[in-house]
Amino acid sequence: MNLNRLLPCSAALAVIALALLPLPVSAQQKGMTVQQVYEQAQKDLAEGRIQQAQQGFALVLKHSPNFIYARKGLADCAAALKNPAPKQDPLSQLSTLIVPSIEFDNATLGTVIEYVSQKAEELSGGKITPNFVFRGTAEEKEKLTVSMKLRNTPLSEVLRYAGQVTGARFANEQYAIVCLPPSASAGTPEPAVQQSANGTTPATNPLPPPPSTSNNPGLSFRSL
């Protein structure tokens, strides 16, 4: 099964349509396109600047009322303001969701991320809808590819293997999972640590190295 063929292309079409929209006046003053306003709103949400994110998503929706990802971002902002202290970080939430089987054949990293996002919403009945922020170029997102075949695997493991193959790194931020491609990870220092009463605790929560698959008969993995 090639998930590149199965995943809907609505997201890509929506982004293209969004980029072609006339610029809002306030964005023109800042030299930003509508697409850039949306991407900045995603970043603001991920880094906890909820009010700024709300303004950005609202501005995008003003010019594209049917852009579902901006509408979801606005809903996430409202939820974040209502519940400022999430019970679980995004990666921990994904670790509770088990996908029965998954097979990628030379899928792009962007496809894997999109799959994990959609599958999390499906498996949780809409209760878990992770936000992803990709801190790289659109070319990197499509150039980095993954092949894997897994059974009975948490969605967090899917990201872990994708990161191992592509050299990307996934880590928690306040309201999102951030994906750092190799170009971004190379210049990124190790996560800072915060001192606690029991010792030191990482300020972020990157995925640990993947376990060996040799002792797991229900798990197979390959890369091209």
C-alpha cells in the first residue's frame, strides 16, 4: 500500500490556493503573504503566543473562510486559552495511539507527518489532533523520504523511525510537535536542562533513539 497515493491532496491544494489569495492590508505592510501569515500563526501557537496566533488565524480566515487548517488553529487557540496547562505533551499523547499496520514505500516526510496527524484524530475519535510545525524548507519536506513496514505500533514510534531514516528530530513545544530536519538539527544545540528538586529534567522532550527491531517479531523496518 502506497500512502502517497492514498492520502488526500486537499491539504496541498488548500495551501496553493491560500498562497494565491490577495494580500490583506496589514500583511502587505509587513511584507507578508497570506501563506506566511498562516505559518507565523502556527509558530506563535507552538511557542505559546496564543493571542498573536488567534489574530493570525483569524486574518487568514477573513480572506479564506473555508481554509480548514486555519479554522482548526483558531479552535486550538480557544482550547489553549481555556485549558492553559495541557495534561499530556503531544508526543506522549501519540504514544497511547496504536496503529494496527502501516506501510510506507518511499513516502515523503511531509506525507508521514500528515498521516500521523490524520491517524491520531481518527484513532482518538477527534480527541487528539496534534499540531506539527516543520522548521525547514518545503523542498526538504518533500525531498526526505521514508520506507517502513510496521505492525501494532504507537504513532510516536512512527515518528521515531521517520526521524531515524531522514535525520530529522521531533520534539515537544508547548502546543505542538516540532520537526527539525537535518539542516536545522545540525545547528541546534542539545536541549537545555532545567534543575528540579530530583535532579535535572530536559526542557524539551525529544524522542529517544528507537529500540532494536531484531527481538520484535511483530515489527519490521527497512529504509531505501
